[in-house]
Amino acid sequence: PTTFVVCGFTAYFPETNKTLQGKIKPAAAAKDKYSDAIATGHTGVLATRKGSTFSTRIGNLPPSNSVIVTLNVAVQLNHQSRIDQGDGCYTLAIPSVVLPLYIGDKLSIR
């Protein structure tokens, strides 16, 4: 969808049973906090949206560890009239391909 609102974002790290809850911050402040986490050896998560593209950066994830990212969005459904049947329907288009910028050895997208 070209218009959506992010309602929630979490990153869950199963090996440590730790969950990071996303918070909305001004872009510069969010990037600074992410950079500080990385510089001090902590795992950092940064999620950004530019237009209809949502990106996530995860830094300092220990080798062989995993992360489960959950993104909650709200979208407006489009109404389509079906003139031949005298009624209508709503449609929701969900992208069928998620393309990571970096593909590691054990990347898993669910």
C-alpha cells in the first residue's frame, strides 16, 4: 500500500528472551541513539520509513543469534464497485516479496 501508518514495531531476540519496543523519535535523535548503542557494543535497532518503503537496521547482532521483527500497520482499504453485480468489495494488496539489502547465510523471512 502506498499509504499506511505504523502502529507498532518490536524486535524480539529469542536467545536472550529480550524484546525491544519501538518508539517514535525525530530522525536525527533516533539515528544518534542507534549509533550510540552500536558504539558501546549493544545491539541496536533502527526502523525508518521513506514514502512507502519501510527499512530496518539491526546492528551488533551476535553470530548465530536471531531476531523476530514485528511491524504493525494500519492501511485504508480501497473500495471497488462491481457494476455487473450491483455491489462492491474492499481490497488489500500485500507485497509478496520482501527483499533484504544484505543476505546472510541463515536469513529467514517469515
